[in-house]
Amino acid sequence: CTLDSEVALRVGGDFFFDPQPGDSPVNLVLIAGGVGINPLFSILLHIADLHGYQEGKGNRPKLGTAKLYYSAKNTSELLFKKNILGLMKAFPGKITCCFHVTQQHSHICKELQPHITGK
């Protein structure tokens, strides 16, 4: 987003991402904390499936990018972190993530370091 961009924000409740072939591509920003990652991880998996089917296929939805911001107390509480890193590797530039830890006191593994902010 840039200054003065219009964004839609939704907190809690029933939500899903189901783009249709005629829809304009959208860029998603997903924000999760702790176990709140569960529904958003499902959305990321759906996006990955759609990206995987896009090449060479006919009537598929057009996709933008998906950026996940995910916060937890420490890296051990970041659920699905290895799966999320795998999605980022499989779809570079299309699926990205920034993990934020608030109370990490131990060493952060090399694989996570480029994606971690916070203490």
C-alpha cells in the first residue's frame, strides 16, 4: 500500500477467500497473532493451490500477492512456520511473511532470522 491507499479490514467472524475467474486480482495482507493463524493458514494454502494451477490452465482466478504478518511470544509459538516458509520458497514474491516475536530470549534459527522482527 502507499499513502492514501484504500484498504478493507476485517476482524474475527466467519471469513474466507474465494476469488472467481472474472474477479480482478487483489493483494491480500493477512494479520495473525498466536493461534489466530489457523483460518489464515487455510487461506494461504488455498492461494498456493490457486497459484499452482494458474500456469497453463484456462479459466482460473487471477491472483495478486499475499503478505502474512504473524506475531507470537516466541518462535516456538509460531504455528505452521515451516509450512509457511515452504510456501514462500515455492511461490517467491507471491506469498511472503514477516514473523514478529515479542519475548524471544533464545537464539533464532538461521532459516527464520531473515523473516523475524521484534525482540
